[in-house]
Amino acid sequence: MVSSNGERPPPKAVGLVVHGGRREACGAASEVARRFADAGAQVVGVRGEGWSHPAAELREPQAFGDGLDLVIVFGGDGTFLRAAYLARDLGVPLLGVNVGRLGFLSEIEIPQVPTMVERITGGRYQVEERMTLAVQVLDAAGAVVETRWALNEASIERTVPQRIILLELGVGGELFASLPADGIICATPTGSTAYAFSARGPILSPLVEAFVVVPVAPHSLFDRTIVVDPRETLTVRPVGGDNTCVVTTDGRESVRVPDGGSIRIVRGERPVLMARLGAFHFYRRVRTKFGLP
């Protein structure tokens, strides 16, 4: 969902999340910090990232998003996801500057930085909502033992490389199938171009209200992706013998599923907000990023 008029108050406080291991990211972040400080905005960075600037106040990660109006990300998609975990719960929009290989989540490239600062300080940008996943790990008694959320995907994966796992997939309270596979990916439309795409899942426009469920290396005749309404609850349960597995959200921390336990996935209550400098052309971006003729 995009704001209708594209006019917003100029930000009073801007956060910068920087891939400190990339010289280009640090240089671009320093330029942006100077420009926003010259425009009278407070500039905040994350302590311990390997980047700093005299104009930027450095904060611990848990306090980074307090009072921010916008977060600008300098790096690739991994850096953007890290920023999303710092900003989502406070409702702060993110804008990505691509310094990575693909940068599918980023809004601009480094040469566009001066124009970006001019538009942001002039309040000429829009904000788009991106659906998230809420993930619960349950024990054998059905009690919730861990909760996570994801912008891209939740992946349920085997822990023993030599073995497949048997996973019962339920949709809307009904058993759909028992799948012997290396794992299952549940992805949002945003995540359909990430891990799910590499597992031969479909590309979904961010305008589509749906999740995709993609088996990873299934050992059965059924190897199709399932498209699910986000109002339907997904459940994944390891069954059978030694089916030790973990659930990972956005490629970050993995959580072990208890013996006899399961995973429940529903639509997240909070979206991730993404700032746009103009109209977002999804299929143009797909064509460009994947080098389609």
C-alpha cells in the first residue's frame, strides 16, 4: 500500500544502517550524514557497524530506532533485512541504497544519492507497506516456545545432511500433504524473489495478498508450489522417526523445533514500511535485476 499524495513532512531524525565492510557503503553513508546534518536533521548510526561520522550519533541496536522518521540502508539485501529488524516494530520506513550484488530490496543506486537527499528533505517521497510473516514454534503439547517474524521467508530445514525429513503441511486447519523433502519455504510476495525463487518458486507481485509454500528438493511426485491466502494458518509438523529440523527466518537465527513439535505461520500484525521516491515498477525491477532480455 502506497501513500496517496507522496508528500510527507521532512524528517527531523534519520537513521543510517551501513555495511561497514564495504568502502562504497561507508563513503555513501558519510556523504548522506553530512547532507542531512547540513539540512538540520538529526543523524543516527548503529554502534559496532564499522562506520562512524562526526555528524552521526551512534546508538546501541536496541535503541537505534527511537524517534527516527526514516532509516536509510547502505548495503545489499542482507543489510536491508538487518535494518528491517531494527525499524519495523517502531513503524519507521526504510529506504535502501544498493551497494550489493543484487539489491532487490533497495530503492536507488549510489549515483542517485544527492537526488535522494533532496527529495527526502523536501518531503517528496511515498511509503509502501510490505506484508510480513509471524512464526511460532510449538512444543509437543502445543505450547508456544519461540516467536519470530520475517519479511522474506520462514524456512523449515533438516539438520542432518544425509537424511530427508517428512513434513506434514496443514492449511487452514486441514492436512494438505505429507512431504518428504530437504525442507519447506513459506515466503511473502517480497520473499518470492529470494530463497523461494532459488527453489523454483513463482515470482509474486507485492500487490498480491498471498504466501507461497515451496518444497525444497522434495522426494515425491508432488513437487509443486502452493499459493495460500494470508488469512489461512499454515502448520508444518515433522513426523516419523529422526526428523530433527530447525526453522529460520530471513536467513537469520535458527530455532530448533522440539521433538513432537510444530511450526505455525500466519500473517504478521506489523508490515515493514519501505520509502519510495517515485512510482515502483515491480516487473521492470525483476527484468533489470535478473537480466531478462
